[in-house]
Amino acid sequence: MRRPGRGQRWARWVLAAALSAAVVVGVTAVERSVTVQIRWNVLPYQTLRVEWGSGDPSSISYVVRGASALDRERGYIEDENALRLDVISNIPWKVQVRAAAPTAEGILLRQRGGEYARLTAEPHVLAHGRNGSYEIAVDYRIPVDGATGEAAVESIEIVCTIMPD
Amino acid sequence: MTPRSRGRRHSRRVVRWAFAAFLLGWLRIAAAGVGVSVAEFYVALEPGGRNEVSFSIYNDEPGSLLVEVSVVDWENTADGVTYLRSPGTLPRSCADWIRISPDLLVLDPNVEGDVTIGLRPPPSARGTYWAAVVVEIAAPAGAVRVRRQFVVKVYATVGRTTPAAAVSSVGLNGWNPIRVTVVLENPGDVLLRSVTGVATVEDRRGEVLMEIPIPAFHVLPGERVERTVRGPWPLRTPGIYLIRAVFDFGVEALVAGQIAVRIDPLDLAPVGGAVGLPADRNGDGFYEDVNGDGRGDRADVEHFRAHLWDPVIQRNARAFDFDNDGRITLSDVEALERRVSGSGE
């Protein structure tokens, strides 16, 4: 058998060294491939925007419209999409509403598509959801005063509270 | 406090503020409005120690806002309503050891204000205590006004405590689709945070028929929380089933409860002198054709209403539980009415 030449021996050494290096690097890589535990807290944030049906973002108060003949007949003024709430939250949330003072007798509120609930000084859940961005349309009914034929309530203050659910 | 712990605390604060700044920036792009950068705080304290956390209120609306900040107690009712109470009036309130600064802010448009919450528990405090910081935006003048409030909940856990949990009941309260109600209680003194669970339904051979995830929830010390989850389909085949609820409440051990339920074969007969047997005309498991005349219509609603307490109806409840609450009541008549008029589910 012919002995390998000096160049071939050198090539073998280089190949062996390269393989050894690859194995060593591989082993090191395996050793370095450890599970790293990273802990962080995702901050739960919430934002609430209130907009009246007019779409005017600068106006967050509202004037009750005059009663129509239909309103007088049925005994209430109904305003659908009167109020819009935009909620953004990265955790489950809820919005509760209540009357700031007991002057809101007979006023009903509902999330569009839901059932009307009486607005009283006791809070009730108007809407809730999981994390995400939501647009909530709110309808209301205000009773018509039989004597004057106009809205029975002149002034209302609604407290709208958003919180983690 | 050592320089090293001060450094750690400082770097934590930097990371936290960087993240909050990122969120605030993102929120500004996402929507204008008023917001709080943190809606819930979980604060760990040593007995007799102190801690401080902070959050931002931002105003991306066109006008200036007057913002009042105060501390309250809060409690939940079984129907999910949260009541705000005077500070320091409820058991395990931490309102008395919270100091906020400032308590009044004027926020111009596109400006944010910071609120700092300082907590200093008494040396005897152990376990989780809670309260809330209310951020209230004054309502503008007008006939109909909206006053906005944000409730930032604060949970303060003092000392090293061991969480405890127990499943106090598992029940089947709907057949089509299956509805399982579970009650988890917290007999310990530490908040069970983000408890997750799963309800599994097995047949008598131990084959898992369905797994229903239970979304995460918190259980305050001493509180019982009821959760109802819906499975994907009904249990129609008569037999014995095992329903098990398993919860992960953040320790090495899990906690579970189970119940065996028997689904009997239907034992139908004509209801109230009707001509035929009640029938399920569309194969959905509900017997809308109560009077057995071959149609599901208004006459079935009236027949059902008239014979709601008939033994045939009551002993075959799963065929007539149209509102799927596990009981036969007048609300099932209303649910049937919606079905036959085409507005039901």
C-alpha cells in the first residue's frame, strides 16, 4: 500500500481538526442550549372614550331631543345609538353604569342588542368583554311627562365606570 | 435598602416605564380617549415594609380634563356587579394603608399625569388585602352628562403565604349542549390569581368525551366563585358519565372535584291528551313538536304552556329544556316561542 503523501496527511489532519472542532462546538452549543426562564409582567391597561351619537368628539354632554307625537303616544323618548363607548383593554373588562343622583327616575339604558335596564343609583353592568377593542352603542329611553308632553327628566348625570372584570 | 437592591429596583422601574411608554404610544395610535396605563396592581410586601407603584392617566381628547383620584373599597356581588364602598369599611381592605399622590390633576389635551400609590401595611398583616384607586373625570355641563370613572384595583400580598383552594361543587345544569357549573373556594388568606381549569366529561369506561376549558379568574380570600361553561355538544346517549373539574391555582398541586350523572332514556307519552308523541323534527335534541301533530308551531307553545307541569314533561326534562338551564320553567315556554317564530337559537 502506498503511504499517503505529505499533502494528503496534512489534509487529513485539517479534516480531523475540523471535525473535532465541529464536535466540540456542537457539544458546547448543546451545553449552552439551556432553558432560560424569563419573567415579566404584562401591564393591564384600559382606555375609555365616550362619544355622543352626533359623532362630535369635543362634545361629551348631550341635549335630550324634543318629544315627537309618537313619543307622546308611547310615553317615552327613545334614542338609539345615543351614546358610543370605545373600550380598549388587554384584560377582561366591564363597564358599569349608574345614576349620579336619584333624579333619573324611569330612564332605561341598554347596550345595543341587549335588554333595557333601569338607570338607578345602584350600578349595573352595561357591557363586558375579554381583551380587545370594542365599540359599544348605547340606547336610552326617557319617559315623557303626561302634563307637559316633554321629557320628564331635565337633567341626568350618568356615571360610567370601567374596571377589570 | 442595599445599593444592589436599589439598583435592581431602579432597573425594574426603568423596564416597567419603558413598557408603559410603549403601550401609551401604541394606545395613542390606536384610539383617542382617556386611559390609565395600569388597571390592576399586584404588590408584594414584607410585613411592616413598604412599596410604591405608579400609573399614568392620559388625555388624548381635545379639551382639558379635571381628574380626581381617590381610594375606595370594592366588593363583587354574585351577579357580577362591583360596588365601590367607603375606604376601610370592608374586611381585608388595604385602603387605610394606601397613600396616593396627587389626588387632583388637570390634564390638558395630549398630556399625561402620573399617580403614585404608596403602600405601608401594619406589621401584623399577612396574606392578600385589596382596595382600588378610582380615577374620576368630572362631567361637563349639559342636560345629559357622563361622568367617567376608572377603577384601578390594588391587591397587596404581605409575607410568604401558601395558597389554598377547594372545589366545593360540580353540577350539570344543561344538557343541550352540556353545561357544567363549578364552584371553587379559597379557604386561605392569599389571592388565587388567574386560576385556570378544565371540565372533562368521561363515559363509564373512562374515555374522555370532551374537555371544556374554564377561562382564567381570580378568587379572593374567603370567596367562592361560580363558573358555568358550555360544552360543544349534548350528551344524548343514555348512560353514566363522570364530570370532573380540575383547577390550576398556581402551586404544584392541582385541585379537582367530580360528579357522576346518569342520563336516562327518554320515556315519552302524549302530553295532556295530545294526538301523538312529542317529536324532535330536526334532530337537534329538542322536542319542539310538543303536541305531536307533526309540526313545530304556535300550537305547541300553547300546549307546552298549558301542560308545563305534566309528569311527561318534567321526567323528560332534557327533551323540553329549551333554554338549557337544567330545569323546566316558564322561561322554556318563552324559549320555545322564539324557536318556532324563527328568532331562537
